[in-house]
Amino acid sequence: MSVPDHTQVHCPCCGELTDIEVVPDAAGADQDYTEDCTVCCRPMVVHITWDEDGLPSATAEREGG
């Protein structure tokens, strides 16, 4: 099974569903990073987790909590 290189997340600022690129690291660890929404351009903190099958899941929150 190939690992998807994109997933979707709802922007916490504008609510729009946006595509984000996901790249698993060598250790398969969860990731947190800041990315601008492709719709409203506001920063959001993206949280990527990987399930036991290696599939990504993403959530986002406003930068600064």
C-alpha cells in the first residue's frame, strides 16, 4: 500500500477544507508545524498523526491557541 502524500484539514480560521502535503519522517513520528491556509492565508498549527496502517490524519488549530 502506498502512503498518500496529501490529506485535508479544516482551517480553524475560515472553516474551509484545504489540502495539505504530508511527508512521513523516517521514524514515523507525529508532526506539528505551522502552515498558512491556502484559502484565507492565516497561519494554523497543523497536527499530523499516523495510524497503524501508515495513513495520515490531520487536525488544525489557530496559531497561538
